[in-house]
Amino acid sequence: MENLKSGAFAPTCSRETWIKRQALMTKVRDFFVRRNALEVETPVLSAYGGTDPQLDYFEIEDPKRFMMTSPEFHMKRLLAANFGDIFQITKSFRKDEFGGHHNNEFSMVEWYRVGMPQEKLMDEVEDLVSEIIGKKLNARRTRWIDAFKNYAGVDPFCEKLTDFADACAARDVPVPVGSETLTREEWWDYMMVFLVEPALASNGPEFILDYPPSQAALAQTYTDADGRVWARRFELFVDQVELCNGYTELTDAVEQRRRFNADLEIRKGMNKPLPPLDERFLAALESGMPACSGVALGLDRLFMLALGKNEIADVILFPSPIA
């Protein structure tokens, strides 16, 4: 039997903080009820897992089930079944995510607005976060490509990949070991974490929008005046904390299947498990899911900011390492 020190049973979140968190949770639910969204409840266990190469999921055997990294697919099936505007407060699970702003079991609120353009959904995100934090955000809105140019000092579509290493050196950021083998997308991920996101805090709250299509497999795309294709995706950053991920949702079943299969090829190259495609979700798209925008927002991170805490462990009773 494991030998535990005295007090090792205790939660990382105090009773006083938990009371405040629960009051904030009530405010979140009331926010959507006031705005005529229907609360729904979907499974956390599914016969299908997501294909996103950047996400790792928990699997349960006999019968094989996947713990959901997001309720997205089930909620979109409800949209296709004419449920209208919906929201859900739920637990989601992502393997190997630990840290000051991460836990592999976490709380989120996800919601969808039928017929609402992405820009209006961003307004609603800002309204919710402002209400919970207790002050108006007035978040800036910056395109992804401009965030790289402004905060990392490099064009993400630069001709030479060595320009990324030069940008790191110019800003005293370590060049990753084996940088000569990194792909452009791997450089994008590295630059976002070590250069772009840290710089966001100096400007206050900020939405980053219009991502490369390869970074938004569930979003609609558009072509700009220069002929470059962008995904209609946005994220909100507050005090260097990424709070949400939203899309103008893709409704084309054929294109979605193509993207899923492309994801599986990437996962195969990364030696990651290959989940079966969610045919029920694809059937929902085929049946005619309405035009909509949707967003998932991390509640543990939001409550951490609202309560002035430094880590989400301070607002979670039993984070994963000690659960």
C-alpha cells in the first residue's frame, strides 16, 4: 500500500474558493438561460474518438470506448435534429495534459448559435468572460498572420524555415534542439507558444482569428484578396491564458470526411492510435446541419482568472496527479 504523508488526502482548492467557484458556475448557466439557449447533456463515453492529430484521448476496452475530448460531435448531431441554440457544461478528457493551465480532466462550456456569424459569437464570448471576471474585456481582434508578424517578427509563410530560428535568436528565445528537421507547422506551434502567446499579455485581452486550414479541421474556410485560404477560427487570450476555441462550423459532409481521413494519415505518421470515423456525426452533416457558429471555453481557466489564482489546481478539488 502506498505510504502517504499526513494531509495528502486534502484537496488543492480551499472550501472558500470552491464556494466562490460554484457561484460563478451558476452565473455561467444563468448567462445562457437568459439568452434562450437550451442546456443539453451528451455522453462522455463514445464509440468514436476525434481524429485531431494534436489531441490524445483515453481509451476503454471491452467494449472499446473513447472518453470525449469535447462534446462537439454529439452536440452537432443535436443541431441537425433541430434542437436550435444549445449549450453544455461538461467534463472533457485529454491524455497527457498537465501543468499550471492544464489538467487531463477539465470542465468546459460549449455552445452553438444557429445562423449567428462568427463575429457575433465572439461578442458573446466577450460578454460571458466580462461578466464572470467582473470587468469589460474590450478584447482586440488580430488575424493569426498579423500576430506572427507583430509579436514574433516573422512571416509564418516565409520562404526559408531558418527565418524562424533567426526570429527566436533575435528575441532571446532558445532555438529548439533539432530545429533543422522541424516542419513549417511544427515551427508555427513552437513560435505560438514561445513568442506569440507571451507577447499577447502586453496588449490586454485579444482574439486571434483566421487560422491556416490545417489548424482548424472542423471550420469553414474562405479565400482572401491575395488568394490565400483561411479557416474561420478564433481563440481568446487573457493574461497569456488561452480561454476558448471557436469556429464558423463546417457543414459539408464530403469535405469533413476528406479532412478526417487526412488527419488519420497524419496520426499514422506520428504513430498515434487511429480511431474509427464518427459515421453518426457525418450522417448528421449529410442530413443538413444548419449554418452555425460554435465555441468551447475552458471553465477552470476562466475561474482561475476570475478568482485571481495562478494555477487551475487552485480552483479544482482534486487535479489529476493526486486524484
